[in-house]
Amino acid sequence: MRLAGLLLIITMPLSAIAETAYVTDQLRLGLHRAEDTSDRSFRTLVSGQEVEILSQTRNYAQVRLPDGTVGYVKVAYLVPDKPAALIVTETQAENERLQQDLERTKAQFAGPAATIGALEQQVAEQQAALDAGTRRMSELQQQNEYFLSRQEQQRFSLPVSWVLGATSVCLIAGFLSGLWWIDYRSRKRHGGFRIR
């Protein structure tokens, strides 16, 4: 029973499921053909290199690179998470890509933004002109109401100049009529002769 448990513990690391791992930070790791990495490495892996773990023992793992190369490395130098340097590099690359996208988008919207700005300026100017026109119309309506009320008050009155003119005409006409009437009566009384 003990022997079965011991065999189970020993063989458990050998039957690992294929999983992704990364070479740790600031490291150059040799990829070997020998299972115990006792031979000379045939390839050097750098920090952040993605590898697929095919099998694993306590100290060594058989890995496959993205290009299909298979070899052995020490398990102590593999981590399940991306190293910080790789994350920073990827984040910087993504940041640069987003910055370029932002600049492209700004360039694309520069023309429409200028047009929108000009249109907003025109709207503001026309709104100011409309407000001024509305104020002027209100003033004219007030003046019109004032003149209409004055017209209503003076409906049956005549201008002073007309009254003075008519009075003058009447006085002159009356004076001349009076002179003619006196002259007519004087001639009638004296047989058609005018006496001075």
C-alpha cells in the first residue's frame, strides 16, 4: 500500500497537462536535448519567452517553443505568470499603439471639429442678431402702441397750424367781405358812385 502511494507521488509530476509558462525575469536559460540538461544547450531562451510544458518532473520540464522546437529546461526558472518586464514591454507597446490611434483619430476629426467650431460661431452670431432684432421689434411695438394711443386721444382734434391758418383765412375773408359790403352799401346809397 505504501509502495503504491509512493509510486503515485513520484509519477504524478511526470503526467502534467500541457500548460503555458514563461522564462522568469532577467535570465538567459539554455534549452537542452538531454532530459537532465547535462548536455550543452542548443538554444538560449530569454526572459519572457513563452513555452508550452509538455511534461514535467520535479527538477526538469520538457517544453515546446512557439516555432515547434522541443527541448528540456530547469523547472525552477519557469513561472506560470508573465514576468513583469514582459508585461511592461507589452503595456508600453499597447500604449504606443493607442497613442498612434489617438493621433490618427485627432487628425481625422480636426477638419470636422474646425467646421463644428465655425458653425457654432455662426450660430452664436445669428443668435445675437436674432436677440437684437427681437429687442428692436419690441421697441418698435412699444412706439407703435404709444402713437396709437396718442392718435386715439387726438382723433377729433386739429393741429394748431391748421386752426391758426383757418382763423387767419377767416379773418382776412371777413375783413375783405366787410369792406366789400360797406362799399356796396355806400354805392347803393349814392347812386352807384363811390365816395371817399
